[in-house]
Amino acid sequence: MRDIHATTPPAGTVPLRSVGLSGIRKPLSVRRPDGVHVLAVTFAVAVDVPSARKGSDLSRNAEILAEIVDRTAAEPAPSLEAACSEIARELLVRHPSATEATAVAEAEYFRRRGVSTARSSFEDYTLFADARAVRRPDGTVALRRGIGAEAVGMTACPCAMETCRAALVAEHPELGAPALADVPVVTHNQRNRTRLGFEFDADGSVEVDDLIDAIEGAQSSPTYAILKRGDEGGVVLRAHRNPKFVEDVVRDLLSALPARFPTLPDSTEVRASTVSEESIHKYDVEASHRLTLGELRRPGGP
């Protein structure tokens, strides 16, 4: 049978950076400190296609995914990013004409959390992982991989809080400004979605629960699935005692990373982003930044 994919296209054909499969859902077993977790993962895998080749052998991508994922049922993967790394390396093995391969994964992740021990339940988060393998001219492979997480919490607007404080002082002069100076008064709130990701060399790794802790520590307050009335009051007070703009969330998140991750190398690339789903506006507000841990550790900051 003639292999149309391997035929040579017309002269002047443009090489393509990425051709592959996306939206492939697989159950991946990952070994965690508390046992084996089965993650529902959505994968995207791709390789480059040179100008001398008409197409990519896409069935090989599906075969690689099936083989590696099925194997984790008996031998769980060390991590989601480790599985992506193995997939990216194998893509280059099965595609001899390719010089670059990528594997990207997104998964639901559940972690037992709660406003108190009595209210604990499995809270949902999102994990992200990726790997990029590049074949060097001498045949060796360079690999970079990343891991990230998204947590949903809340923020309270500091600007509206001060506007409301001034309005309350004017409305109730008998209270006086000093009485309300340190009180967390009313403001508008946002559902906040914040992401934190690290990209490092082939052997880099980080505990995903530490990523989630860093994210939730930068928001005005975490949110929870189970809250009784008293719990709700506590969460609202916590957020209003810690009002933040999206700028504050990203800056506080980044500034805490050197202390939270002291053993990661300076070359580790950090990706942070946050989106506040506004309650009184018909739009969302977002902020993001990208830099290295070395830049964060530099005296005086980046």
C-alpha cells in the first residue's frame, strides 16, 4: 500500500511546526504521596513536519498514548509531567523525520480540603502539564517540561471597600472615621481563578499540592464546597480582611515562591496568571507574568 504521508509535496512547500492529535481523553494512573490517583486526562500530542514530507503519521500518536497510558494501570506514572515527557520522547522515536515533539495534558484533580476538619471534602482543581522534546543535530534529545495548577478562590476589591468606607463615615458621622479605620467594610467580591506553572529541564519536578497551596495563599481567601452559616461568615471576613486587586494576587504569588520552593534552580521558568470574574462589571479582569526563579531571587526583585 502506498504511503501518501511519506510522499514529497511540491517544491516550495512550507514546513509545519506542529501537526498532531488533540482532545484525546485517557485515564492515567499517577502515584501520589497518599496513594495512586487515576486522573481523567485530556491529551494533545504533535510533531513537526518537514517540507519534504506531505503528512504526519497520526496513528502513531494514538498508539503511543495508548501504550504509555495503559502501562500506568500496572506501573503508575511518577507524575503527569513525567508521563508527558515519556510521550514526547517516544514521539521522536516513532517519527524519524521529526525534530520536535510536544505533549500537553490537562486533568481534573481532587484534594481533600475544608474550612475545618469536620467540613472536609474533596475539592476540585485543574492540573496542567506539558513536555517539549527537540532532536539536536547530533541525534541527542533536549527536553523541557512543565507542571501547573489552577485553583478557584475569591478576592475582595480594595478600591470599592475604601469608597464604601468613606460613604459610611459620611452617612454615620456619629461613628467617626477612626472607628471604621481598621474594620473590613462591605465591598464587591470576585470568583478568582489563578494559575501557577513551572517549566524546567528534563529532571525537574515539583509537588502539585505545593503549587495549590501557593495559589490559595495569594488569593483573598480559598473557597469551599461545604460551608455552614458560621463558616460562610468566616470565609467572607477572611477575604474582606485581605482585599486584593488581580495585580496583588500575581505579585503576592510570585514574591512568595523563592521561600516556598528553595531547591528549584534559578533557570526554572515561572508562569502566573489570574482572572477575576467580576460581580458588578460586565467583564472580567486579568493579570499575568512570566519570569525565572533566578529573577525573583535577585536582590531587590525583578
